[in-house]
Amino acid sequence: MCRLVAGEDDSGGELDHHQSMVNETDRMDPQIRAQIARLEARISRVEARMEKLEVSVQYLQKRMYVYGFVCLMSVLYAIFK
């Protein structure tokens, strides 16, 4: 039995798996294919929303650091005035 070691190329196995999934999808009922397409579209919309949220969180974190720095400087100024 041969185990894969991190870094070994297993792209051939991935290609075989993908091809078997394509063949399996071709044999599916049209209703199931339509439902899979709807779910994939929904997943992509959720991923897009998550990316927007990540960007806004990063922006808010930057603002928080700026406000914290300004607050710290004002406290230091008040102490050493």
C-alpha cells in the first residue's frame, strides 16, 4: 500500500475523479441537475457576500487601530502636558 506524501503530484487522480463526476452528472435526472445548478449559484452568491464582508471587516479594523492610536496619543498628551 502506497501512501501519498505531502508534495506528491496527484493531479491525475483529481482529473479521473472530475471525469467520473462529469459522467455521473450526465446520467442524472434533469431536475437534479437543475437543483445542483441552483445550489451552485446560491453558493457563489454567498461567497461573494462573504468577500464583501471580509473587505468591510478589514476596513473597520484599520479604522479601529487609527482611533486607538489617536486615543493613546491624547492620553499620553494629557499625562505629559
